[in-house]
Amino acid sequence: MRYDFSARLRDDVNSAVRTTFRQAGIVNVPAVAERVRVRNLAENVALEDIEPLVLRAAQMLGAAIEFDTFANGLAWPGFALVEDGGAALDLHHSASLQ
């Protein structure tokens, strides 16, 4: 885990979280973190290092938070871990627990 993030990356996280919260009313942590990571590829920061920054920024705003990887393209359509030959759960829309 990195702790020496650039000011630009931290500002980008805060800006992305504020914008997402204003537009959607809820912050999808993996989705926002991935957008920030892609915009800052030159810094070579892992997604799992950006997610805590996004979470902290969302908490500081008092924003509703979700962790929905299916909503942002981080999970492949139709990909599911199914044990004992059972059927995979097929969600046709984003599911969120609140």
C-alpha cells in the first residue's frame, strides 16, 4: 500500500467524488477509483490503493456509498463464481443495499 500520493492524484479523487455525489447522489467506490486510476496512469497507482482514498473522500462528504463492480465494467458480463454446478445469479440491473 502506498502512502505518498501526489497532490494531483488526491485532488483528482476529491473532485471525482464531489462530482459523482452531485450528479448521482451516491458514490460507487470501485467505479470512481477506476476513473481516477485511468486519468492518472502515469503515476502507476493500483486500483486497490485508490479505493481507500475514494472511500475516505466520500465519507467526509457524508455521501451514500456503494461497492458495485458490475456497474462499472470491472466485472465481465456473465462471469460468476458458481460452486457445485449451480446456476449463476443473473442481475439485469444494479443491486444496492442501503
